Amino acid sequence: MSDAKPRFANFPERELKVLIGPNINPTNTKALSRFTIGAFEMSFIQQENGAVTVEAARQAMNGLAKEVGMVVTKEAHRDYVGIFAAANNDVQYKLWISTPFELTQSAHLIWVKYVELTGEQKVGVAVKNATGYTTDDIRNVLNAAKAKAVKLAEGEAFVLKGNPPPRFQKKAKAEAEAAATEASTAEIPVAEAPVTSG
């Protein structure tokens, strides 16, 4: 049992708590819990980079919406470069484009929240930290939020997990294959018939 204090991300919605889980590198861990500078404080270059990200997000959300019959809306907010939402009767996506963390750099976060409105009502969250985004990058974050969706109990925090390093993935895969092979080749003991003397 680890005694490490849980660290929460600075997720855009206060209703959902997002816990920073395992396999997230220190740079991203720091970025996930920091506050951004806000839309009014951005430099001209940061505003240009933000506009490119907003356009990529618009194209990614519209492409997804056409495929599954959703309506996309955009809202303005003073703390974000852009916020998009897409929903139909079954699912809802919400995407936030954060502003940079400092005046001298352009790295910013894309947050995506996926919610099933019917059925198991799973919730998924995905995030990406970069200086620039393409439509494909944002589409991958949208898909990741859906893939990571889990059913949460009332008040339970969503745990944001990273990918384990490749050496650990190979080791875990090898162990799983060895366990499966061992289970399939294990001999089941046969009860011996009682010996009778006649």
C-alpha cells in the first residue's frame, strides 16, 4: 500500500474529480495540476496557436458528430481558448482547450470528457499536453476518452492513467502468456480407485 498523497488534476468541471494515477510522467503531472494564465493574458503568438487548435478541434468535433448524429455547440469562456460540446440521446462529449501556463511558452492542454447518458452511464476522461494540435491529434483524444470510460460510483474520482513504459508492457504480456500456457497444460489429478482385497 502506497502512502503517497493522492494528487488531483485541475479538471475544468468541479463536479467530477480527476485523480492523477500511475504512469504519467512528472512533466505532465505538474501540468495537469497547474492553473493556466487565462484567455486575456495570452501573447499574440499564443493567441495564434490557440486559434489553430480551436479550428482543429472544430473539425474533429464536427467529423465525429456527423458519424454518430450529434449536434456540436461552442461556448466562450474567459479562462479557456475554446469549449466544444457534442451530444445526442445516448452520449455526450465535452472538449476544453486550455490557455498556456506561462507568458513565455505555448504548451496547453486539451481535456475531453465522455459521458454515456443511457445504459451503464460510463464516464471517460482523456487529456493531451502539447504546443500544437492537428485534427487527428484531437480526434485521438476524443477516442481515448471513450476507450477509457468506466462506471463510477456516486462521488468517486476518475483515475487518469498513463501508458506503462514498453519494457513493462512486454513483461506483463509475457507473464500473462506464461500463466495461460501453464493453466492449459496443468494436469488435473485423478482420484485413484480404492484397492479391494479379494
